[in-house]
Amino acid sequence: MLAAWILAGCLCLASSDLQLPPGFNLPAITQVARNWYVMSSDPIGSIVTRVTRERTGKQNVTFGLETGGPPTPFAIDPHTGVVFVNDTLADKESKSYSLWVTADDGVSLPQRTEVFATVTDASGARPKVPSPPAFAISNYNTAITLQPNFPLPPQSTTKATEGTEKVPETTVITTLSPPKPPADVPREEKNKVGIKETKNNTNEETRPSNEVPLTVIPLVAIGALIAIVAGVIIFVWKKRHVKGKKSTKDDMISEETTISKEDPTDEWEFPRHHLKIFNIVGEGAFGQVWRAQAVDIDGKKGEQTVAVKTLKGNASEKEKTDLLQELAVMKSLGTHPNVVRLIGCCTEKEPTLVIMEFVSLGKLQQFLRDSRAERHYGNTHGGSRFLTSRDLTHFAFQVARGMDFLSSKGIIHRDLAARNVLITDERTCKVADFGFARDVAGTHVYERKSDGRLPIRWMAPESLYDDIFSVKSDIWSFGVLLWEIVTLGSTPYPGLSAGDVMRKVRDGHRLDKPEHCRRELYNIMYYCWEAEPSSRPEFKEIVGMLERLLCTEMDYIELERFPDHSYYNVQHLDGEKL
């Protein structure tokens, strides 16, 4: 009786127009060809295929391509789903690629579909697939013996449809017997299982095609009812959970990326499939910085140019730990106009990505060196677009402000140099590259315990000989950076090896005053190079001294007297960071 009531309820649900609650969307379907074939003669921009997604409602879908191996010559429009060639195929003939197509509408679960792309020759000929061997037709022994109590499949109740192919005269019909009854059931005569060959005869024991076992209907009805109830419960719970949740950056993180090494509630986490990588803007022995576009990041809708820092494939566990340490330092900083700002990160899997604001003009060191090629300098108060004495003094002032902010947060940089300062189009300097930085808020001192290339020409004596770093050793490095600014990016201690530099610094030798630098500015450098760390100024004091110089009308760097051939740049020295 219960089964009859359940069946009647399911039939009523099936016959009525079931109204789903608002927002209860059916799963979206992504349609994409699984095998792509392109010719090696196809030009860049050629369309390969198009990805579509159905049942998305009014939601905007973001498409993407992911690959676990080397870069592929394909790209996808994130809005239209059009896949096109974005790199030459001339040297990729016969190569195959495995990649994933992603589709995310921000509401339902993101979908990932694996596809395979093959670059064919200019004729477009696809690789031949061997044909399966021909099926040999022969007379089979019709006598099949099954073990006692062998479980048999249910007998087919499907009718043969009209208009099908004509059945040959000889028809093989299989008659199956039910399983052996239990021992306590009265014994009945066993049905034999066999295959018999007849001509134009039908099986007399076959059930009528419209007969359905009575036990199947209640089971199907109960299963359907349980599925409906479970679906409604999950929908109601999810709706209440989302409603009470704060709108944060975590709302944009797909469920696919919530399983991570980091806390899944980390506000800095960003879905890596919302990043579009372009080109390298900086590179070291183990790391790279890429220019990229991020979609809906930093609380802003649409695309935004960002810088993405990651490690190369040859990076060791130490480099990976250093990158995570740098990320931890940047998370703790907050914002300052003269410090590069962290925007997000991707740590749910390797490679770890650190997403920072993009600084258009790049490193201050290269910017200063490039300015020498102009060989034209404006005066302090003119409207020239070339560097002036005031510009250079202001660069130093901005870096000092950024370092004053870091030191107030208990951070020591340990690698302060012009190569680790970035400059914007508006000529705003920002301290960057916290790979060596350490949080020493408790002790104010850090003792280095690991090996690696060192910035010897920027290091204080206590750092060179005792591996001791503090804010005062950062002050020493700032004095060398100020010398770099005055000499337009020259390499400190020109003509000396690393060993010579260490001995000279220990013996009290300091960088000479450049001919075109006035004594007032050089005194600030020399003040930073006091042998005793406690005698060196604080960054706040340096900010005040440089601000006073900016308030005067004097040119403290006489660029018209800059000796073009007195300073030079060293690109590489073994064991040193330059």
C-alpha cells in the first residue's frame, strides 16, 4: 500500500509543471571538441574551435586554458570562448599537447575538460589510426553450460521496433532460467539454460513486452523521492549559508581551489585561472616576474595589469621557502605609497604565485642607467622631461620614506639597492623584492644561517663578517643606494673584487665622493657608513635631512658636470648580487 502511495505521488510530480525555487539552476553544460587538429601552416590568430556553455542563465562565463606542461601555442578569449592560435606553428609540426578548458560562471561549480591538440603538416593529414581486425564469422557451439546458481541478468523486455533491418532466417534465441531457489522453498523442476537454433520461430517462454516486475516500480519511486528530498535540503542549507556570509575576496575563489596548503579563508588567495600571463619583465637565477592580467582582483571589476612573481623549475626547497617567507612579509605590511603592494597570491598548488601591483618603468637601477644615454639634462626648476638634480634627490627621499615605513613595522630588508627599487610613470619610487626580508619585531636583529649569493657591495661590516643584520645595516645599504642614484646607476667600488671590498670596508675605506655631488648630500651617505651601527642615523632622521635639501633652491647633484667615463656598470660577478 505504501509503495502505491509513493508511486502515485511521483506520477503527480512528473505530470505537473514543477517550479524550482529562484536561483535553483540546472547544472551548466560545457560543449567543447575533445580533439583539436591544426596545420603547421596556420597563421597566428587562426580560430581552432569554440567553447560554449549552456544553461548559464544571465551569468557571465569566464573561459580559460590550463596546462601542466610547457606553454602551448593556443589561447582562448575569456568571454566568447573562441580558441585561437597565439604562436607560430611552423616549428611544432607533429607535436601534441594536452590541456584543460575551464569554464566558470561564478555561481555553479567551475568545469574543467581535458582536450588534446595535434599540429599536423601543411596538408592537414591527420595521423592514421590502425583499423581493428576483421571479425571472423563462424559457427559457434551453442551448448553453453553455466555453474549452478550463476546470477543471470534480467530478461530484456524491449520490443523490436518496426522498420528495422530484416531478420535473417536463422535467429539465435537465448532462454534464461531464474536463480536457484533457497533450500527451504519447495523444490520445483529446474529450467534448463541453453541456446537453441530455430528457423522463424519465437521463444514460447518470452514474457509479454509490456510486463514490468512489480518490485521495480516501488524501488525507482523511493529512490527518486530520496533524491528530491536530499536536493531540496542541500539547496536550503546552501542558500542560508551564502546569505549569512560576508562579501569578501574569498567569494570569488572557486570551490576547486579551496583545498590548499594555506588557510582556505585567506583573504589574499586568488583563483589562478583568472590570470592571463603575458611576458617576463624580470628574471633571476631561480625566480621570474611576469606581466599578467587579472580579472576581478583587488576589489575592482574587469581586467587589471599586475606583476606575478614565481619560481623557475630548477628552484630548490630553500627557494620555495624563501618565496613563502617573502609572501608572509608582504601580507603583514599594509600599504604605503613607496612600498610595492601585494594584491593576491595562489598557493593552493605549485608553482606558488605572488601577485603584486605592476610598476611600469621597472627597476630604478636600469632607469638611471638608461638616462645616461640621453646626455641631456634639464635644470632644477625647468620643465624638462630629462632627469634633474631635484628628481634624483626626490628619488632618495621617497626610498627613505618607504624604508622608514618598513622599519616601523619591524621589517629589515637585507637587500636594499637600486635594483630592488621600482619606479612608476609618475616617477614614484617603491621599495620591492622582499626575498631577503625578515620580520624582527621582537629582537630587532637577524643572524643569517644559510648560504647564497650576497649583495657584498651594499653590506655593512657587521653583516659581512658576523652575519648580523638589523635596521642599522639597512641604513648602511641606503647610503650605497644614494651613491648609486648620484652616479646614475653605477656599480659601487668600481674595479675592486668582492674580497677587496670586504677588506677595504673593514679597514675603514668608504666610497669616494663623486665630483658632481655637493658635500651636503655626500655627508648623508658618509653618515650612513659609520663603523659603529649605533652611530648611524635612523630612517626618520634621513627623511628629514633629504626633505630639507628639497626645500632649498640648490642643485646638490650637478649633472652638467657628470663624468661620463668615470663610472661603469658591472653586469655579473661570480658569487655576488649586482
